[in-house]
Amino acid sequence: MIREDIRNVAIIAHVDHGKTTLVDAMLKQGGVFRDNQVVEERVMDSNDLERERGITILSKNTAISYKGVKINIVDTPGHADFGGEVERILKMVDGAVLVVDAFEGPMPQTRFVLQKALALNLPIVVCINKIDRPEARPSEVIDEVLELFMDLDANDEQLDSPFVYASAKAGVAFLELNENGTNLQPLFDTILEHIPGPEGDPDASLQMLISTIDYNEYVGRIGIGKISNGKLKVNQDAILVNHHEPDRKMKVKIGKIYEIEGLKKVEVQESSMGSIVSISGIPDLKIGDTICAIDNPDAIPFQKISEPTISMNFVVNDSPLAGTEGKFVTSRHLRERLYRELQTDVSLRVEDTDTTEAFKVSGRGELHLSVLIETMRREGFEFAVSKAEVIYKTDENGKKLEPMEIAYIDVPEEFSGTVIQKLASRKGELKSMGAARGGFVRLEFSIPARGLIGYRGEFLTDTKGNGIINTAFDCYAPYKGDIEYRHTGSLIVFESGVSVTYGLFNAQERGVLFIGAGEKVYSGMVIGQSGKSEDIEVNVCKKKQLTNTRSSSSDEALRLTPPKIMSLEQCLDFLETDELLEVTPKSLRIRKKILDPLARKRAGRKN
């Protein structure tokens, strides 16, 4: 049986192609908000970090009603580091709207999300967005999208996917390029026509696959998924099974059931096949679990999420300034918080190490891990992190394998030589080079994942902010050889104290400073980038010796160059393998792992 009163749809796209803005417009025209209600932009990006960075990090569920049909909409992330969210959401829906920028056309993540959707045989509605951009080129983008479908071996039915043209910002859509739209009705109609309702048996035994986990301090874990068969009732006894863990069988009782109406969760007593619901009351619920009727424990197959490729150590902060700025500082706090993150982030891995003071955290990329660091920092945690390292594997012959990425780069022609030279030094191999739009060159590289660590900041500098780089995981391949990440050393504090103008003035001749006067420093802390390849120790606490002829007022003539203030990502990029980044709610400090200068020199000699 097919339920015609429901449509379950995912909005998928490359980052910044307008998914969240499109969902905003759909909500406004679906009657979720009052006519006079003030609604902020990108209302679905409710997380502070999402709003600041302008990206979607977590998938969000919402629902609208159109012509008596409830359309459940899932807004998914577009960044490759959060691809794990996209993979599991597609298992919960019956079709997808692929949003493509009318100027940029299909990008690397467009390929990734479309490939996943086609593999699950989901019907696709292609939405060419930003049609009102002055440089929009919809006719060419249509051809590029069709080429992408063919590249991904789409079947005839998928190649006949309907195209809708839209301006999410203006809230209009139309079906022919020469038309002028007035609202999103053509998009809604296309969704109802081409994306089928959920199929299943409402009278069969209960089956519900958990695709996402939310967490609430009051009710604990909340499982979100689609009811594939049967009915779900409050206080119902059920059994929990897992396709990948045949031994996992657990009797459970359903606590509360919620359905989505607009942006709100509405509590219901019962829900039927095809509905996307949230349930609470099951403490050990995991992504990939199937909730079944007691008499028929049949698990729904669930694809394994792609493995992490990058890891870093999260370490208890042991610097001389430890505990002065953070609320949660102990290893117990750190461990609890990291393992709690596993409840909602399926792509993350956390492992204990041989010391209780450090934990190995693995993720899908630098952005994935930096978002976790920033979130914990804002919650009041204080800790240190090591340089990101890739996760190696070995083949059956004992050969070392490393993760490879495909990097797609659009740069103005004058910067292409610098980019090619830099990536070649990082073991990148140029696969293709062609003309892109507006005097840009499109470069495609195969490069080790570790070759991209710390490169994005350098890339923006080299291209004067005009370059665009997108990466996607490719495969594991034989180790390509050593890479030198940084050609400059660090300026290291010689003695603990407070930085003063006189000491900083002498130090700034040695390189670029990261701090100004009046800041607390300690021996072994990195306060700048050396102009040479080796580390240099400097004394920034050194004061001028006062005599009858040398007065302190003459310090006013000393001019300090403004320090380079680095963001979290820039700090992570700068780190060397023998350094840590001290993260507190108020500060980011780079330091050497070994603070004592003599012990550091001894360790250097041994290495």
C-alpha cells in the first residue's frame, strides 16, 4: 500500500547552493508562519555555529501541508565532512530534491549526494536555484547535471528526472526558463507528482529504522526514523534489533511519540506506516537499530557509514595556566563529553589511549573536528589538541595505505602556477586542467588527505581570497612519501610572566607575533612564527633596565607591529607534530608538547 497523504523528501546539494534558504521559502509558503511573523533568515540553521559559518552541520526535520498532503522535509548538510549525516537521512526518505546553483553548476558534493541517492534508487527532482543571479547560465547547467547523471550510471527513469527553476531568496519557482514565477507552487506540484508516497503495510508487524539520534537532557536519547510497516503506539512493548549486530536483541517500551508540524514536535498517541516520528524512552538506542514487534524481530538493512580518515588527540590541559579560564578541566569531564558526542554523531570515533589523560578522536575531516572543538569550548571545556593526522591502513601484503582525496580547485588564471607548485610539493598529482568561467581555471588533483592538512589558509592567501577548493574522499592508496608541512619554525617563550612592549619589540624582528603586550605567557608557549626554518626562543617578558639616563618613558617610542590574531582553524593549520593547541573558553594558545627547554632539546636529539 502507498500512502498518498504523505511525502518524505530530503533536500540535498553542494555547500552554499541554497538548500536552507529554499526550505525557509517552503516553510513560509506552506503556512508554517503567520503573515505578519518576523522570521530570521536560514531558520533551519538553529545552531550558533551554523549561523556564524553559514553552513548546515546537522540535518533538520520539518513539515508543511500542501493540498491536503503532509510533506516531511529534511534539510541535509552540504559539506563533505558531514557526509555521514546525508548517508543515513536518505534511508529515511522516499525521494530527494537536488539543488544546483545556476552559476556554479554541479560541484564535488553534488556528485557525492546524488551518487548516494541514485544508489538507493530514490526519485530525484532537480531544482536549478539562484536563477536570478546576473551570471546565471541555466541551459549549460542543465547539460552538466544530465552529464553527471550519466557519469553516475543513472537508469532511464532517473535520467527523466524533472527540472524546476527557482530563486529560493525570492521564493519563486517555474517549470520553463522563459516563464516568470510568482510562488513555489510549481515545485510543490512537482514533488507531489514525481516523488511517491511511502510504501508499506499498515496492518503488518511494526518495523521502524532509527536514522538519526537527537539528545535532550530531560528525556535522554530521542530516536528519529520512518515507520516502514505497522503502527507505533505509546507504551507499546517492542524489541530492538540491528542488521549489523545479529546478537543485539533488547526488549523496550515506547515512551513518547512526536510528529513534526512545521518547526515544532507535536506529541501523538499513535503513528502509522510512512510517518517520520521521534521517540523517547529507550536509553541505549543507536543509529541503525530497528524497532520491531515482539513476535517478528526482523531488522531493516542499513548501510555502514563511511569510516573516519583523520584523527587528533584530545588531551587534558597541563599548562601552567591550566584551570584558570575553563569550567570543565579534568579527564573525567573530557571523557564524558567526548563519549556523549557519539550519541548523536555517527561519523565520529572516540578511543581511550594508554594514558587516562588523552583520547584519540577520529572524524571525516578537519572541519568536522574543529566544529566539535569549538562547540566544547563554548560549553566551558578546557583541553589541548594535537595536530591532525590521517588514519593509515595496511593491505594484505603489509603495505602502508593512506586516504586519498580528489581536490577540485577553481582559481584565477594568474594564481594557477602557485597552486600547482604548492600541491605538487604536498604529493598532489594534477589529473586535469581546463578553463572554467570568468577567467578561472579548473584544476583536479589526486592528493593524500594529509597533504591538505593546514593548506586551506595558505590557499586563500595564495589566491588572494578568490580561489575555491572542494575535496571529496576518493580511496586508500599506497603511501606517497613524507611531506614537509611548514617551512618556518616557531617563536617560543623563554620564561614565564607577562609580555611587555620592550620584549615584544625585540622579538618581532625574528618573525610574526601572535600576541600583544600585557598577555600571560609561560616557558614553552609559542607566541609567533619564526622567519627561519628552526625554532627560536625569545624573552618577551624582558624589561628595559632603568638608569639615570634611560627612563621608562622612552618606551613610548617603540612601535609594535599589530599581532596576527588566528582563528581556531588557522591555529590547527599552524600546529607542528611536536606542538599542542591549548583550547579554553577565552583563549587559544599554541605550545610545545615538552615545555622545558632542556628536555625539549634532549628529545630533539633523540629524534
